[in-house]
Amino acid sequence: MAQVAPSTTIKLQNFHNVSADAIRHCKIIGTLGPSSSDEKTLRELILAGLNIARLNFSHGEYDVHKKNIEMVRRISAETGYPVAILQDLQGPKIRCGKLIDGGINIKRGETYTLVFGVEQTDPKIIPIDYRDLVKDVAVGQRVMMDDGNFILRIDAIKGDNVIVRVEDGGYLKPRKGVNFPDAKLSLPAMTDKDSRDLLFGIQNNVDYVALSFVQGPEDVYGIKKMIKAMGSDIPVIAKIEKLPAIETIDEIAIAADGLMVARGDLGVEGDVERVPGFQRLILAAGARHAKPVIVATQMLESMIENPQATLAEVADVANGVLDGADCVMLSGEVASGKYPVECVKTMVNIISEVEHWTFKRPDRFSDVAFDPKKTWEDHEAIARAACEAADSLNAKAIVALTLTGSIARSIAKWRPKTPVIAISPRPEVANRMSLIWGVYGMQNPLFYNTDELLQQLPELLKKLGLVVSGDTIVITAGIPINQVRPTNMVKIDRIP
């Protein structure tokens, strides 16, 4: 018999030493920046529980991003903790231009003219770096500036000029962001900078790419076409931060490989009190279509300066976990804050506490909405059956033998308390599992070596310290494995 051994190991709590509901399922994303890009801090972040490292391409040079990618890969390999890399593209951000005297005071009730340009020459004219503005907006629509701090209303459109009246004003600084929440803009989803950044990401083997300012499914299909043309299949996360995306959320969820609730821009685009509803709507769409959802923005904002989170922030993270988030994200808290490692530890503690008592609820599988009239596909039925079998038998693990990871995502949809180990011959697929709720990826190059892998799997898991003799596991696979079949089998195995 051929000897089966993993090319990479995974380190998490030993399953045989803890109950299944003590293993963390919701994942944590942290943005790398000045506070977290040195080797000592990054290692501490990974050991503390960081699952995905986010690279924000709104900032930083390629040499810095490349150094961070190499450092994440090396520390992940040295520690045995899998960490995925998420490339977050900047997207088409509209900004005002250079202003007279370094800024202007826009006053309530006064009118100003928005025009395409880069530098202000008249105090009553505000330059905007968007050439087609007059084609996309209408009289009566709102204009938001500086992350929604200033609100203006369009009074008239004359030629190439948009006349606006100030409703809430203040001191406007140069290059501040400008939002048009009531309009669907004809901006391309991908700028020239995004295209260059995407090529860099593909060349450096990032695990996911996040597309900013998605307005509809066509934006997602567009970047996927580019990725395929570049010879890659990197999954795309659609960032939901504009109101038109809310209106087509199911279509976007079908097109994308995951969703991000970008609460900051959603709060600017819509009324802030609507953001919790948007969050639940996006999470529900992800659940319907078995796509992971990331909840982002200001989750532990106060910890940028303080070593402890506020009670409101703890409740916010807890509600994200309760609502079904696959991942919760830290941005400035880890990128530029004073306490990056403490932020991750706080996240881990909140998630673990919430999941501990959540898994005690009965009838958890009924929480996922599905259409009873719909004819299920084989893999959907197998995923549900694997979860119910693992729950009923108190299995230590669900082991998904998978080429693409799709069956692991389908299993995660049902939120089993049993952790899922996804074994794939493709190292990139194993890495991508770091973003999926309750799933831990592992590469095994002998995946195709006939059905001996099934026979030797119990011994492999014992060697990794994940199970001991007497434990029960549930296995899903497409058999015969060496014919690369879609998942068509559920097997219950007791470890000898």
C-alpha cells in the first residue's frame, strides 16, 4: 500500500481533547499595515488566531505587498497554521480635487457648482474627478462628501455643470471622497490601476481578490473574465457598499464567490440606521447560495487607541457571529492601531463564547432557508446528510475530499458544530478554505492515488493528532477518486 502523508499539516485544537463546539468556526481577517507588517507581530497575530491577511491596495507599493505575501506564506508554513491572503482592490473612488488655500468652508443653504477638474480656481466651483457626472445624476438627488459628513442636494444640471445646495456643511479638505447614493454611476468596476494590481496579485498567488464598489452581477462577471484570461481561477469577493448592489444582491451572490458587507460606505450611501438591515439581507443571500460573507468596518474601532473594546463593539461582533458571518474583519485596528494582537485575541474570545452557547440550540439546520419545492442537486443533499450524520453521531470531524472546495462550502452552509477538514491536491484550494466558516484546508498530493486514500485516511488523521482510536468521522468524496468525480458519497468511519 502506498504511504499517505500530508504535504502540509494543519494546527488547531486537538479534536480529541475538546468538544466540537469549543473549536472556533467563524474566521478572522486582519489588514496588514504599519502596525502589523513586522515579522514578530505577524507571527503573534497568526498564533493568536488570524485566518486571513488582507492587503489593502488603496495604499502601499508593490514591493511592500510582495514582502508581506512572502512573510505570511513563510510564517504560515513554519507554524502550521493556514492563512489565506485577500487582495482588496481600490476600485473607482470619486474624489474632489485640489482646493484653494488647502480647503473651503461650505455653508448650509449656499449653492456650489460641481465640474470635472483637478484644481479649484473659483471658491464657488468644486472640481470632481469624474468626467461623466452630468450623465448619471438627476435633480433632487443627494451628494455626500467626506465619508458622509457633508450632505448636498442637486438643484439643477446645466451643460457640464451640476448645481448643488448645501444641507449639512463644514470644512471640506482636498481629495475627500464624494458619493452619489441615489444614482447608479456608469463608472467601470475596474480602473486601470485595479487591472495592474490584479495582475500583480495573480502573479503572486493571492488566494482571494475583493472587488470594490460592485453595482451589479455584470461587474463580477467582468473581473472573472479578466482573471480567466490571465490564466487563473482566483475567487472573487464582491464588496457590497453601494445601494444598487442591494437591489440585485441575489444575482451578485450567484456571480461572486463571496460577499463583503462594507458597512462604512453602505452607511454613507444609505441612512446609517439601515445598515444593520442591509447586513442581515446580505448574510441571508450568502446563506441561500452557499457563499461566504465577510462583515467589515469599525468592529473594534476603539481598540485602535485603547487595549479593551467597548461593550457596544463586543455586542456588534457577537451579533455578526449570530447573524451567520463566515468572517469578521479588522481594518485599522490591525493595520495601524496600537494593539493589533490584542484585537485578534478579543475577536477570538467573543466568537468562541458566542459559538459555545449557539451550538447548544436545537434544530440548528432549520435556520438555513431553502425552497422546499426546489429539486436539490446531489452535492446539496450529500452536504446536508453529512452534517446531520456528524451531529447525530457526535463525530469529531467531517472530512471532505475535494478538488475545488465546493463540497466544503456546501457543508459549511448548514453550520454544523463538527469542524470540517477539506483535503485537496491543490495547495491554493487548501489555502482558500481559511475563509470558509468551520472549514480547515489541507493539501495532500496523493489525492488521486486510487481509493487507498479512503482506506488510509483514519491513520493519516491520527498522525496529525486530530483524532484518536474510537472517534467517529464522516467522509464525503467523489468515487472513484482517481476519476475526479463530483461528490457522490457519504461514509461513516470509526477510527481503529
